[in-house]
Amino acid sequence: MIVKEIQAKTILSNSQVYPYVINPYVGCQHNCTYCYARFMKRFTGHKEPWGQFVDVKINAAELLEKALVRKKPATVWISGVCDPYQPLEKSYALTRSCLVLLAQQDWPVVVQTRSPLVLRDMDVLSRGKRFEVGMSITTADDRIRQKFEPGAPAIEERLSALENLHKAGIKTYAMIAPILPGAEDLPELLADKIDYVITDRMNYNHADWVYEKYGLQDKKSDAYFEQTEKILGAAFSKLGIPKRY
């Protein structure tokens, strides 16, 4: 893993998903096989394979403090093209520093991660009046997780993190995206842990080799995704958990 500390020029960027996005890091140690963020290499100039480099924006909090004075408050997504709680966050705490500033200014925030490290910041997340935390959980089968997300935390750890956040009164959601084999068993596991759910099919080509290697090609068809989304939709509806898009 090539880790480089950099001085970023901006930190609070416009987003097509939410009004703003914060990415404290360039690159991601989790290296999920399907990750759409691999396109970032076209703009960053990295020659290393995705998942083998991370640039650390060590001036993230300084930049954000200045940006919050200039910009009109709106929802901030943390984060879009990296996991804000990848292992390096444990020592650099850039995500935490940004959350502290956003909580102080009462900005709405949507955190998205795969890591139980988010529990470290429950004190800050609880202070944010309009904060919510989402956990990306793509399958209920940890054997499938190991095939597609070998560098990411185990499914059980993510479910436990969601439960702890939810019990603490923090608004939580699950991001079942992309839908992987075994996702149909998630509704029961997520009951009483989330306020809403988001689902999305696999529409990236990076993980094709994984499907082929493990004989899962039939789990990448339109029919599979359509059927699984129907199953998920019905199950979450029965549990009273709204599905967002």
C-alpha cells in the first residue's frame, strides 16, 4: 500500500447525489472488486492499481473550516469515492475532524461506510442534529463478501455497528448496493437496526472475473437483479422499513 500525505486544494465539493461531498482520502484500502470509484485514476494520475494507493488529505479540516463560512448549508455526503473509515482513518482521524466541524455548524450529514470504525465517533455523530449513518452491506453471506470485498470488514461486524448506532438514537440506513448473491437474506438481519434502506443492482464491469471464477454468472443477469429487488422490496415493506432510491 502506497500512502502519501498531500495538501488538497478543496474538500467540500459539489455532488450529483447530495449537494456536497467530502472525500478525506484519494483511493481506498478496502479495494472492493466492483468499485465504481476506479474511474478516479483517470483524474488523479496514479499508475498503481486501484486499492494499492491512498492519498491522505492532511489539510482536510483546515479547508473545510474555511468552506463552511463561505457556503450555504446543505447535506454533505461523506464520502463518494472512498470509504471515510478505511483503516488509515484510525490514525489520521480526518473524517472525525470534518464531522466535528459539521456538527458545530449544524450542517446535515450522510455518512456511508463499510467499517465498524465509525463507532469510534459515536460521540460526534450523536451531537449532529441532522446526522445519519449508512452501512454498505451487499450480501448476508460472508463467504460471498470474501470473494467480492476481501479487504473490507466482515458482514457481522457491519450489522453489529448498525445496531449500536441505531440503539444510540442515530438515524441509520443500509446501502445494499451492489446487490450480491445472498442479499435476499438481509431484511431479517437488518430489522430493528435501520430507518430505511437503499438498493441498487450490479452495473459495473470490474467484478466480472469474480463471477466467472466462482461460477456465479447467473447471478449477474437482469432477471436475477429484478427478482432479488422484488424480494427485498417486499420483505422490507413487511418489516415497515421504507426503501429509498
